[in-house]
Amino acid sequence: MADGAAQPGAELLAFERFREASAQPLAYGYGHGQRGLRELRAREFGRLAGTVYLDHAGATLFPQSQLRSFTRDLLENVYGNPHSQNISSKLTQDTVEQVRYRVLAHFRTSPEDYSVIFTAGSTAALKLVAEAFPWASRGPESSGSLFCYLTDSHTSVVGMRTVATARNATSIPVRPEDMQSAEKRGAAARDPDCQLPHLFCYPAQSNFSGTRYPLSWVGEVTSGRLCPVSAPAPGRWFVLLDAASYASTSPLDLSAHRADFVSLSFYKIFGFPTGLGALLVHHRAAPLLRKTYFGGGTAAAYLAGEDFYIPRPSVAERFEDGTIPFLDVIALKHGFDALERLTGGMENVQQHTFTLAQYTYTALRSLRYPSGAPVVRIYSDSAFCSPEVQGPVINFNVLDANGRVVGYSQVEKMASLFNIQVRTGCFCNTGACQRHLGISDEMVKKHLQAGHVCGDDVDLVDGQPTGSVRISFGYMSTLEDAQAFLKFIIATRLRPQSSQPVPQAAPGEAGTAPAETEAQSTVPATVPTTEPTTGHITVSTMPATGHRPNPSPREDTPTACRAGNGWPPAVGAVRLHPPLEATRPLQALPEKAAAAPGGGLGPHVITNLFLYPIKSCAAFEVTQWPVGHQGLLYDRSWMVVNHNGICLSQKQEPRLCLVQPRIDLQQRIMVIRAKGMEPIEVPLEENGEWAQICQSKVCADRVNTYDCGEKISSWLSRFLGRPCHLIKQSSDFQRNAKKSRGKGQSAGAQATLSLVNEAQYLLINTSSVLELQQQLHASDENGREELFPMRDLISRFRANIITSGASAFEEEKWEEISIGSLHFQVLGPCHRCQMICIDQQTGQRNQDVFQKLSESRERKVNFGVYLMHLSLDFSSPCFLSVGSQVLPVLKENVECHDLPASEKHQNVVF
């Protein structure tokens, strides 16, 4: 709709209208309505300003007052090791015991019924049960123990079966529908004399869909009224309740639902501390648990030279090996205090979060394309009618207008452009993922063969989804969060593209772009030249034309790849000291794809060369540049890291694009500029002032780096407004590429990488950019001709080599290319992230490029291709130059009828 009006099914559901239509009263907030909740958010969660956080099922967030209270406690008290007997140790012991009581009181039980065993998390609690449960082995006279688990369970539950199987017990997966059938069927008469132990484990709430399974199953299974398996299973059933997801937003009454074992994760409830969970053990089940290992603090007595060990009588002391993380345990007290003070209790949290989930679910279901087709497919076993059956979790996939699933990875990338944080994948719950998405066991194996593993971004295989999108609410979530998410879905699926920048956070917040930025387009294009009499370098202005003339015959020497004017042939490419070659700013990029006078695509040549000395910072354009072992010399040799040594990219800090590095090969320095800052120089190689950092990380690879010093660190910290450092990859460190070598590469050859993500080079084709530009302009409702100039689009893709003369996306059909005597393997397409939505001249975000590219490329956001050296000969200098001819080699199974006539027979490497 050209006027931007919303068609039916594209309107945001009004919250008040939703509440009025509800059959039951809906609570929102904690006593002071929307105003009070906004004040709570501003006071306790100010760090969320400008961010919509919707992954509370993954990890909720802690309030500031909780951390302040805990810190004050630590500063005012001395807590010693609880295994000692001094005053500080006794204080720790007493405080930890008080926390145990607090945990039990929270779940409406007492030490008379349950013991609290602190663990390293919910997973460790589940593992403890698996290892300590008294499994009975199958044998001639016994059918052995059964371990039954709901298929809609976390990976950590399913993993218990390996322990059960090792103990010769039988593991049986139980589908939710099987339990529903069992409820109707009832259980066979129980033999009171048979004490064969069986274990049934299920989640109180699915971490995949938020479905809440009946807590009544606990009593029915333990009493024998309900059996998880259809065949008779004489013996005694115990129940392990996985409450990690459920307890994060709901009250759990263990006086009414007396599970034998309950696993918990405290960061799901409080946000802090992480890495701490608990296993609650009912006293009727505690005597059955067996240990094979004993650690510090668990023994009443033992002998070092004899197999003699007597455990402590307390269940907690017997199973808490070593010193517990007692400070983290003490932090729980402050978590309980803060939660009760801010919300009034878990009943209020349950009502508030369910209201938000029910509203969002209702609004999502109502969204329709003009054809009437739904915008999302929701995976749920309930209609969100009650918090008794549904938690504050919504799992879904976005559909296009034709009903095809849009990959979850793309949705997550788009959401991040709106500062919305969601969770994607299968959420460590393959069973629920298979059930809801219709993925068979064979398909899971096929996806693995196709390269998909748990936790990656391979979201579609043969058009079928491998996972989904999940949003979840916490006690501090607001109506504004829900509506921001709904507006994001409407804006990206149902509204015509407005071509407006994505709303930015307030000044000082993450992702903020400055109001005034470096006007790069006003810098004149210059070429350094040498005065014939003095030898001094002077600067002359260069016209901003689309193509440069081909190198003169004098430059096209047989001993170098587009060898430069007067470049010394005896100097190795890695240690060259030539005059600075011609450079020009980004406004000189071609505005149109090159066209030959006869209407063809023109010569197949390099039109632009870029290197990015500092990863994620501005481009440095050259007309000719030496090639090193890792790609263009000094390309991505440096990177900016935060105070924890973590690499910063434009995804976290868009203003990095305004940091402009330039390499001076003659003076052996890098000059860095930014608006409002004095230029600063950094030497190209390590010197004595640099302190070595042991290791840093780039795309899961460990790299050895050097810190470039306090001076540049302070400079960058002032400009970016956060503590950071500039580090450089160590010259004596070799980072090997993971990509397979080409058929022309020797078996012993190993390509090496700088601080790039994937490969040594990235190439894009101007015809591909032009096609994208035309699509963007066609969808612009305002009809502005210069909505996305070519120079802007090209700069967003941050390529090294820009070529012309090929048809759009023809580069994806290449297997190899040759440029002079340099040969490159084409590794495949570059899978794009949300960085292409950042204007490289301003730091502003605009989602249109990513969205249009996704639509036009059949939902796969690929653009450009990766290149790697096939072989390098450094006996003479090698260079890449603007104007050099590009000779591609087609993949064997690609038809060449759509290629330019001049290239149809280029099927060998020259």
C-alpha cells in the first residue's frame, strides 16, 4: 500500500481493548499500574533503556538494588570458609543455613520434608540424580529399573539416559500425548511388595513452548495411580521435577506437589548469581541415593591407607563435594529480598507475565497478510487461556506472504536492528522442536549431514526450518516491550518500507549513533605524487570517476601482479617500503555499473580496492596495494577490544565506522583520525612499548596479540565513550584457515588469516549492487532517486575487491579467479549479518538493505564471495591494482549461457 495505511490484520491490538475483551481480570504491574512499572524499570533496570529484552527464559535480569545490597553485605562482613571453625567461618555456616531455609520457604516447604543440595546449576542437579539413583540392572530374575522422561525435556534431562543405560537400566522416552492417554487409562494395580525403583522426569514448564504440564502428575505417579508406560511396570515410582523454567515466573508449592527430587536454577529467577542451582531432595527419597565419590567436607571419617569412609549424616553435607560457592549462596538472600520487595511475590509475577504473554499471543495471531494468510506460525499446546497451562513464553516462526518459513537467523538479525533481543534455535529441547516443527528423526540426521549443529545459524535446510524463534517475559517486562516487538513484526512483514533509520537509543546508550558525524564525502580524492626536482611527495586532486584506466604497459610486468611504478622488484611483499599509493575516499565509488559503448557489461576489471586496517573501522581505499601471506597487506591486522579483551564490532559499537585508519608504508605508521579528535599515529610493527596480551579470540579462533599502548587506548576510549584497547595480531603467530583448500593448492599448503572472520578476501560485483539498488528504489514509497547511492551500498558490504563487467550475482558461479599471476579459490558466498544496515558514513542503522536483500535472495542473506590464495610466489613483489583484468573459472555444473559472450570460453586459469 503506497500510502502506508495499514490493511486489516496489520494493526496493533490496543491493550485496553484486549483487557476489556478478556473473560477474566488481567493483572498488570505490581500495585501502581503502568506508571509504577515504568518507575521500577527506570530505577532498577536503567541499563535496559533503548533495549527490548525478551529472553527471560534464557536468563532473567537482576535489579540494581539487589547487587548494591549484596555488595554492601560483602563489604561490611567477613565470610570465611564454612569448613573452618573460626568466627568468620561460623558466620558463613549460619548464613548459608539461613539461605537454605529461605529456599525451602520460597517453595512452601520446610527442612522437615526437604533438604537443599547446592549445585553448579540445574544441569548439575539432574546429573547428581542420574548418578546417585539406585538403578536396578536388568537380569534373568528382574526387568530392571525404568528411566522415563518426557520428550519435551531439556537436553540435560535426556542426557541422564546415558547414565541409566550404563547401569543396565532401561530408558523410555514418553511423549506428552502418551501421558494424556495414561491419565485416561489409569494404572494397573500396584504390588506393594515390589520395591524395584523407577524414575520419571518431566518439566513443570516446557522451555521450548512454555506449556505447563500438570503438577498433579507428581502425586499420581508416586502413588501408582498413573504410570508413564503402557506395559505393566511393577515397582516403586519416583518423580524428578525439572522446575528450572517454571520457577522463574511462578510459585511452586511443594507442600501440595511433593516431588521426590526438584532441580532448580537460580539465575532464571533472580538473574544473579549465575552458575548456581540446587537439588531439593524429599526425605523419603534421600536414603536411596548412593555416592561413589566423596570430596572435601562430605566425610565424617575416612582412612587414606584403607578403604574406610563414613559419610556425614546430613544429605546436603554428603552430596556437596568440596567448598560450595558460599558467597554466591549468600547472594541468593539478596535476590529473594529484592524480588519480594519489588513484586510482592511470585503470584504477582505469574499474573503480570501471563498478561503480557496472552496479549502478545493474541496480537500475533491476529496479524494477517492482505491475502488473509497468517504472518506467524505459533507452536503451542494451549490457547494461552490460563497461567495454569501456559507460561510467559511464545514460540513461533515468521512466514512470508506465500506461507514459507522465514529462517530464524534472519528474524533474529532483523530484531537486533530494532534493539530487540530474542532467542532462536531449538533451545536445548530437540524433542519439542521435532514435535512442533514436524522434524523426523531422519531429518535431524540429514540436517547434521548438511552441516547443521545445535546452536548454529543454519535455519533452513531444503526450505524446512531447523528451529524457531522464542520470546519470553520476566517480572520487569513491560507493555512497551511487548508492543515494540509487535511493531517490529508489523513493520518488517506488513508495512511498506519507510526507508527511515531504525530508532536509536537515547544518547549514551548502546547502539547510539552521534548526531553529527564525520563528513567523509566532503574529503577530496587525492593522489600522492613526487616532485621531479625535490623528490618530496605532494598531493593533487583526483576526479571521482567510476573507473580508472588500465595500468600502462610499463606497470604490467611479467614478474609482478600488476606491478607498480618503480616498486623495487627485489623487495618481498611482506616488508615493502614503497611510496604511499594513490588513495581516494568513498565518494569516488561508481554510481552505475560499468557499461560498454555497445551496451554490454564492459571489461571485467577491478574498479576499487579497500583494506580495513582495524577490524570494523572505516575503509582505506587504494589504487594499488601489496599482497601478503594473509591477504592485502595490513588488512584487519588490528582490532578494538573492550575492557575484558572482547572484540568490538559495529554490531555493538556502530561508531567504529567513524574511526578512519590510513597506512603510510613509507613512514611505517598507521594514522588514525576521527571527528573531534587529534590524529594519532601507531607504528605498523611491534615495539618495546607494546605489552603482549596472551590471547584474544576471533570467530572462535584463539589469536596471539599485542596491546598497542595506553596512548591509543585512551584516544579510542574517549571517542567511543567506553574503556577499550587497540590490539594487533602478533607477527610471529599463524592463524590457519578452516576452509578447504582448492584443487590447485598443494597438500602441504595452509592458508593463513589475519583478524578477518572467514577468508583472506571478500569480493563484490557492482552489477549485483546495482540490482539491489534498483530493488531498494522500486520499494521506496517516497520515490527518492538517491535513497541508497551506489557508494553507500558498496561501503556497507565492506569488501576488499570491487569488480565490474559481470552479470548480477554471477560471482556465485565462480570456482576460481585469476588476476594477473595471482590465483584465488572462491570459497563461497558471504552470509551477511546486520552490519550491512549500518551507514558507514554516519553510523546510523537502516533495516531496508538487510530486509530487501533477504526478500530478493530467497530469504538467504548472501552477498559477495570469499576468496583465498591458491598459491603465492614471493620471489617477486605481488600487488593488486585497480584496472586489473579479472578472469573467472566457472564451476563445472554451471551453465554459461547467461554470461557475457567475452567470458563464455574462459574456463581455464591463465
